[in-house]
Amino acid sequence: MRYQISGKQIDVGNALQTHVRTEIDEVVGKYAQRPTEAVVVFSRNAHQYACEATVHLSTGLTAQAKAQAAEIYAAFDSCRDKMEKQLRRYKRRLKDHHRTRAQPVEFGGASSYILASTEDGDESEPESLQPIIIAEMQTRVPALSAGEAVMQMELAETPVLVFRNERHGGVNVVYRREDGNIGWIDPQDK
């Protein structure tokens, strides 16, 4: 497994890197047998240390966790505990999907845009209905089943996930509703 352990304006020493590798190997090895990459980023905000960890699994799923604490090791340990809870919670589902999936998840390319917000307080009519694009990037859209998409959204702790439905190849969306349930948008061509 590849590791990328870094700090934002923090020196991450060898002892912390060794601790991170050992702990992630233990957690991921216990619940997900074939991880491919782990990215751990430490940062500091006033008196708190923050740790963000992302582990990419060979099944195409991504587990993410974030935590803060007064000490850097405590921040990582809390982050590790959150990731372990996620992976433990979905271990059975991950194994079931791994058995039925002969090949890893395929990803297609797509353009992603960031649009400028209208922060001016006046309610005046805009000159044009065309939004102002302030950034353009490439993103990856996975080909998943609806169940795998919900699991990926929950593992990544994101409110929405766009995916290509493996059953019919169409673009679908799953999202967390305000009532706590999951919504699924599956447009039908007619």
C-alpha cells in the first residue's frame, strides 16, 4: 500500500509517520484486505490539531475520516477510530460486493466546474443568466450499483454522490435527505 503522510505547515516526524503506518495497516488489514493507497494530512488550527485520513480500497470504495484534538497523536487516534468504525460497520457489505464484483470499479471522466456566487446583497436582476465559471477541473465518475453508491457516499461522508449505474449505464445521483433518509435520482430516457 502507498502512503502519503503530510502536514500543512507542520513537520511530521518519522515517529508519527511510523505510528500512522502501523495503525492504518492494522485497521485496514482487519476490515478491508486490499487497500491501495492511504493519504493522511495533519494541520493545526489555533490550539487544535486536525487529522484527515482517506483510504482507497481495491474495490473502488474510499473511506474518509476527520478528527481534532489538543495533541497530534490524539487527533490521529480519534481519526483512526472513526475510520475503523466505518469499515467495521460495512465489512459484511464490502465482502458481499467484492464477491460479486470480478473487476475493480471503472471510472469515467467528467468536467467539474465551480461557479461564482452572487454575494452582493442587492436583489437586482442579473445582466445575464449565464453563470461565471471561476474554476474548471476533471473529476472521476464511478460505475456502481445503487447499493454500492450509497455505501460509498456514507463511507466518504459526503452529502451527494454522482455515479454511472452499472445496470443501464445512465448517470444517477444518491443524496442524503434532510429527514436522514437517502434519495436516489434515476432519470429514465423516454
